[in-house]
Amino acid sequence: MSSPSLAHPLTSLRVCVAADAEAAAEVAATRILTLLREKPTAALGVATGSTPSPVYRALARSLQSEPLDLSRARAFALDEYVGIDPRAPQSYRSVIDAEVTEPLGFDRRLVAVPDGSSADLDAAASAYEAGIDAIGGVDLQILGIGHNGHIGFNEPGSPHDSPTRVVDLAEETREANARFFDGDIDRVPRQAMTQGIGTILKARSIVLLAFGSGKAEAVARALEGPIAEASPASALRRHADVTILLDKAAASSLS
Ligand code: PGA
């Protein structure tokens, strides 16, 4: 189904090239289930976007055949748009509710999403960071990667020690996400609240998934380019426990 995880020759990361996205998603789902079986109160870092959706679907399928009580598990979303109604279908609160909280049976009170509609965004960002620290940190962070190499909404130029904060979205990110707003880029928010790269690196384990040829260059820059602020995902090479799960197309630019 998938090749064994291999230490990438140029990085400390484990890289696994799966037969396809579904197979990669199964690997990620198995990692999550193993964690939650061992530690029912674990904190899972959850991403939104197209990439993690098959992971959540694989989890839901597994839970149907092999039920596991997730009601004591915590989840922390990576990011949220600023200035969007949390009840809007495009809000990451809505997406996490629909893809994670409800189908997997998390207790909604234990699922945190940055508060992008707060009247005091800086205070809300600091409170989000403090909330992660207060429960002892994220055990396993699921990540996608943007075409420009972003993780969360940490666009190129983000410091690798950045905390949760409000950021401006890159134009290419807004263009990519217009598909969730009926293709209308003018409706895509210009800012977001995101866990920082420093926040992400505090997670005990990280699994990054990338699918399709459109992600190949970003993956190659992250794994084989310089570790630099211009390449947000390259910061993952500073972490001791990262697994990269790719389909063949997303791995196609690796040397
Ligand atoms: P995608 O987004 O999974 O929708 O491609 C990934 C990202 O922007 O981090």
C-alpha cells in the first residue's frame, strides 16, 4: 500500500510516499487512533482544508467498525479567519464542527478554535496560546501545506518562533481559498488568527500531509531547500518527531 517510512537523506524527517491520498490518510488516521487509545485525554491539533478531510473520513470509518470514546479528547484548530461569523459555513469553527467534532464524537467544549471574531484579537490570540500550554501542549498535530509553503496561515516571512497571532493572508492563499467562497476572492477574508510556527513546533509529534502535483514544489522546498523564514514548512526540520505523508505526485519533485 505504502512504502515504509524512510528517513529523508537531507533531513531528519520521516517521509512516507503512499500509493494515493486515501492510503496516506489511513496511515495518519492509524497514528491518531493509536494515540487516543493510549491516552484518551490526548490533545489533537487539527487542520482544515482539502488535505486533512480524508484523514477525518478514515477516522470516522474506523470508529464505526471499532468504536472508541473520544469524548475526553481535546482538539485545537490551527487557525481561523478574522472577521468571519463563526456560524458561516466557511468559518473554520464550522468546518471543524462538521468534519471533526460531530462525526468523531468529540465534546464540543473540548474543541478549541481561535476566536477570529473577538473584539480584542491580540488578547484572544494570547489566550489561545495560553490555553494550549495550560493543558500541557498538543500531542499530535495534523498539518497540510500551502502552495507557498505555509503551515497554518503562517505565510512566507513568518518567524519560526512565532506565537499564535493575527496575520495578513498572502494573495495566493486568498486565491486558493476562493473556492470555498463561490470562487469570489473578494469574499475571502484578508486576515486570520493562526497558531504560530513556534506554537506548531511545541507539539510533541507532527504529521504533515500533501497530495497532488500542485504541492510538489512546496514539499521539495520544505524538505530540501534552506531552513528559512521564506519557507515556513522548512521549520519542521527543527523538530525531532515529524512524519511527512505524501502521494506520488506530491513527492515528485524530491531528489
Ligand atoms: P489544502 O490547504 O489542504 O486545502 O490544500 C492546505 C493549506 O493551505 O495548508
